Amino acid sequence: MNNDISAIKKEACTGCMACYNICPHNAITMVEDKEGFKYPVIDKDKCTNCGLCSSCCAENAPPPELFNHWLCRHCA
């Protein structure tokens, strides 16, 4: 199983750089496309499949219709 963000489509990326900033192995670089938008590219040789990038990715957040329910279930 792949725990990194490589399954997330470039078009879905917000460019927030959270994955880049959290990676302890420097396995993610931000590449700029022709429109100037930055998106992550994973170096598979450096990636340990730890899942930190995937866990902080906004694209992996609960959908808005479940967000309030998720907060209520997890708050004290």
C-alpha cells in the first residue's frame, strides 16, 4: 500500500506545501508548471512511505458534509 500523496491528482493540489514542509526525508520537491502553480513531486528513492504527507494533505480531509459531524465526534 502506498501512503504518500502520489495518488492525488495535480489538479486537486492546492499548492499549500504542507506535504513538502512535513516530510522528514526531504523526499518532496515543489515543481512549478507553465502557469506558475507549484505541485509536489515525490522522490521514490528518498520516500519511506511513512504517510506524513498524506496525513496533512487538505485533499485527504473529510468532505465538508461530514466535517461538522467529525468535529463533534472528536471534540471533548
